[in-house]
Amino acid sequence: MREAPLDFVTSMAAYGDVTRHDADGEQVYMLNRPDLARYVLKENGSNYTKDRTPDDDMLRPLLGNGLLTSSGDEWAAQRRMCAPAFRPSEVERFDQVITDAAAGLLNRWTGCGEGQAVRVDHDLTALTLTVIVKAMLGTDIGGAGDGFGRAVDAVNRFIGHYVPGDAIDPADTAVRYAGFHQARVFLDRVTRVIIAARRTGGGGGHDLLTSMLASGHAMSDTDLRDQVLTIIMAGHETTAKSLTWTLYLLDRHPEAARAVYAEIDEVLAGRMPTAADLPRLEACRRAIQEAMRLYPPVWLISRRSVEDDVIGGYDVPAGTLVCVSPWVLHRDPRYWDEPEAYRPERFASGRAAGHLSHQYLPFGGGPRICVGQHFALVEATLVLAVILREARLELVEGFPVEPEALVTLRPRHGMMMIPRPR
Ligand code: HEM
């Protein structure tokens, strides 16, 4: 599981719809059928908690008790508070923040000089971080923010190489954790200063922090800090990965790319996109959805059973780690025609209706489904449209591309591509 997680989960699925393996001395169940995923995430979701899952062990020391890590009534209250700020109509108001950032990136890329390769995965992570910080806090992370970007990078690196079962002591400043510790202290201070300023001076225009403060839920500064850092950390790396994989797949599939270019030319006729164009940027959206099928940024979802249960006819004792892998479900030939093929038309309007519930779950499922899914799709679609309006990205010849399943599914060697005029 540790050496080759994707091969491992795929090979386990060949044994059946419910499998069990031993990991670090505990029995782990994998559920490899959409209805079983639905059962655990939704129908009997109240019997399955995120508490003490590997994700929880890793994220809690950094994010405290935010929406991603909390559970029970506390989670329900947080979700009620956050959800209104993430409605489609709300997140669409960030369209210009997104298109400005994407245009800035494109300028840098095209200014690099003809034929110069760029590290697409890094640059997109920087882009999505800029966007989420601006949307969350209403502020640019330039200037002092440079430190912000570096701190988030250090945390991402730490999380990326976290080994399940490792206890993290956030106060541990030993060499192994030094970078992480400093970054955490830095992020904590910056967010607290911004929150304090907002509490005293009011201010803030349309941003997620303002929406949370205006929600009428009393929150301590620590709770608010947890929530702000949670949204920032949960809200950029995944979107950057889905954009990276989309650009890669479009380069490998010229026909799918041509459909995207044609749509962009027709809908935008040379201008920048806005949220109003989203319903007509369907080919862009499909290209992203299909990329998230083949390379789901969250490739494993885990829960722990609270009480004894029976899943698919098998006894599952209380306290068992139960996992669902979008990677496995998204590539199961029982549910997908030619599962390895990149075919965005699978997601043509109306077709999604042909999918079973929880057969496609890049954003998870049930009440804990990703609160930022509209944000992610709005952002990814607009960024794609801005970039592909003028450029195409070509993989550096012979560059090795291989998925690596850390916390998110990322290209193991990064993604080196050359921006070319379209
Ligand atoms: C393509 C991009 C994204 C993907 C693939 C993704 C995926 C997911 C998944 C699979 C979950 C559920 C995890 C579980 O059930 O254990 C989740 C939860 C969450 N996501 Fe996302 N996400 C993305 C973007 C975002 C964005 C943009 C934000 C915020 C702006 C965000 C914030 C969150 C939060 C706060 C949760 C926890 C929700 C809860 O438990 O109530 N995500 N995400």
C-alpha cells in the first residue's frame, strides 16, 4: 500500500466488492462498488466518522478543528455557517479575481521566451493559492504574502510526505518538523492579524471571511483561524492538480482539445470570460470533469465505523477503518466504457444522468461532500478558458508522467510543459 498505493487498491478490487487488508496492525476495509460507497458516505453516514482516520491524524495538528476535521454536532454547525458562502451564486462573484490571476500567469508564461518549458503544476498551485487567499481574506498575498506562499508550500511538502501512523506534535521543533513548525506559526500569526483587524476595523468587501463573520454564528478567534486555514489549505492544491491533469490530457488528445478551442472561440469571441459565460463553456467543464475521473485529486476517502455494522454482507466491527477509492470506482469497467480512455463527452449534458450514484465521486459524497465543489469548478473552468484562449500547453518531449498518490494525486515528476501560441 505504501510503495505502490494505486496498484495496490486496484489489485485489491479484483478480489471483490468488499476487501480487507492489514495495514500497520489494523484491518482496513475497501469498498469497491458505488452503492457501498453511498452506504458509508451517505445512507449510514452517521455511523462513519472522520475521527482518528489517517487524514484526521495528519490534518488536525495544522488545521485544528475546522470544517474538514470536525465531526458530529460541531461539524454540522460549522457546515451551516460556511455553506451559504459557497453557493454557486456567491462563488461566481469571484470570477474577476480568478480571470485576473489566470491572465497574470499566462503573461508570465508567454513572456518566458519561445520554446521555454514551465513547471505547470507549481505555477497552477501558486495561482490557486492566490485566488483562494484573495477570495477568503480579500487580500493579495504579494509582499508579506510571499512568506505566506512559502509557508503554505512548506506545509504542502510536509503533508505530501506524511507517512500514515506518524504522530505529529505541532510543538515539535526537531529538524524533521522544523520547516512545518515555522510555517504553521507563520500562518497562524498572519491569519490572526487579519482576523483581528477585520473584527476591530470592520472593512472587508465581498470575501468569505466577511460572509462568515456576518453569518450570525459567534466564533472565537481560534475557531475562525481554524476555519480560514482549512479553507485555504483544502481550497487550492486539489484544484491545481485537476487543472494540471486537464492540461496534460488535452495535450495528449488533440481532438478533445480542438473541441475546447472551438468552444472558447465561439463563446468568448476574443474577450475575457466572466461567470455569465460558464453555462456555455461546457466543453471546458467536461474536459475538467473527465480529467478528474481519470486522475481524481482525492484518490482515497476514509472513515471509521462508530458502531458494529454489516456492509455488503460482511461484518464490520466498531472502530474499523473503511475506505473508498475514487481512483478505483472511476476506472471500473463495470461502470465505464473503455475506462482508460479520455473521453470528455461522457459528461455531455444529460449523460451524467446515466451514471450511478457514487460511481463518480471526485468531491466525495453524502453530507460531507466537498463544500468547495462549485468554487473548484468555477475556478478551473475560468482558468482553463483564459489560458486556452491564447495558448496551448505541450508536454516536453519524453518528459515522464506518472501519477503519485500522496494526500492528493499528483504527477510524480511534476509537469513540464511548453506554452505555445494556439
Ligand atoms: C478539484 C478540486 C477539489 C476536489 C477534488 C475536492 C475534493 C474533496 C473531497 C473528496 C472531499 C470529501 C473528503 C471526505 O469525505 O473525506 C472534500 C471536502 C472538503 N473540501 Fe474539497 N475539493 C476540491 C476543492 C475544494 C475547494 C476549492 C475548497 C474551498 C474553497 C474545498 C474545501 C473543502 C472542505 C472545507 C471540505 C470538508 C467539507 C466537510 O467535511 O463538510 N475543496 N473535498
